[in-house]
Amino acid sequence: MKGRSIADVHCPSTMSWSLKKIIGCQELVTNVGGWSAVEKGGCFSIKLMYRKLCGDHPKVPWRRLLCNNLATPKSIFIMWIAIWKRLPTLDRLFKWGVVDSEVCPVCSMGTESIEHLFFACTLSCRVWQKVLDLLHFKRRPESFDNEMQWLIKSCKRSGSRHKLLGMFFAECIYSIWLNRNDVVYNQVCKTPERLFRQIQFHIASRSSDALSSTLLNLSR
């Protein structure tokens, strides 16, 4: 290897695993435009390399709902899956031939899908309505997609109510999904009131002093 360009070096079978990985990185550098494309001020830039490897992709409109959210990590993760409509709801499982019925196990009044579970199902609708009433948003629960569009606009605002709304949305999605699983696997269903109280507790536990003060004033 001495005195040769790393681009001309071929990895013999006896070469160590670590050296093979280091030399193999030359292909990545070539694919992103060479070393000059990932240098800044004459030095290698990890930031530039990361952006080159990620590529140029449009930003999702709901990124603020996830990235600026103080809700529990589990609830944010489940909300993220729900936004992509990848939760294993019965309508999907039925299409795959995994289950024999796609009827909602919570209300037995429709096909269980993301749109039904959030917030066409009677239980989830009542829970979300309690959240909207608590935060003084004068509106009725609509379809999941419509609520998402409304939340995307709300997340652009910096007020405490709007920050709490994003947290409540994530915790609602998570709590409703957990309750749905309890119904399916344990035949136990919580009341909307109990779910709402649990969600309130989780929000209060995760809120900053300013948000806690706002939540306390709204709860009076």
C-alpha cells in the first residue's frame, strides 16, 4: 500500500477486517463526488458526508409534530408508525390472511383501520374530545387525516396550548393502541374517562414548569 493511491489498492483475502472496511469507504467517497465534496476549510466534514449519504429528499410536513414533542419516546414512536399507517390493524391483518375478522374489537361498529381507530371509534372519539375540551379548542374530532392536517398547522405555533396539543396527540395514539391490544389479548377495555386521566398524568409528568402551569390552569 505504501506510495499507492488508496483507490488502486485491492483487498487480499489475508487483509484484516478493519482494513477492508477502511479501504471499502473509498467507494462511498467516490459515489458522493470525491473528497473535495465532503471537505470544508481543507478538513473532512462529517456533516457534509452525512448529508451526501442521506441524499436530497423532501421534508415530511409533520416533522415538527415528532421532533418538537416532549411526549414519551414510546408514544412518539407509535404515533410515527400510525402516521405512516403501518400499525398492524385488523384490516391489514385480514388482507394478509392472519385473522378471520376485521371488525373493530373495541366498539364492534366498523372495520378496524387507522382511520377508524383514530378517531371514528366511539371510545377514541370521546377521549380525543376530552383533550380538545381541556385545551379549549372549539372543534369536534374529525378523521385521522384531517386531524393530522390541523395538527401540522398547530405545531407551527409556539404557544403552550399548541405544545400540549402535540403531546396529548402522541399520548392519545399510544394509549388508545395499548387499550386496543388489551381488548384483543386480555378482553379488558378501559373507559374513556380512565384513559383520559392516564394520558393527563403522562403529560404532567413530562411537561416543563411552564407547560405544567398552563395544564394546571386549563384543568381548573
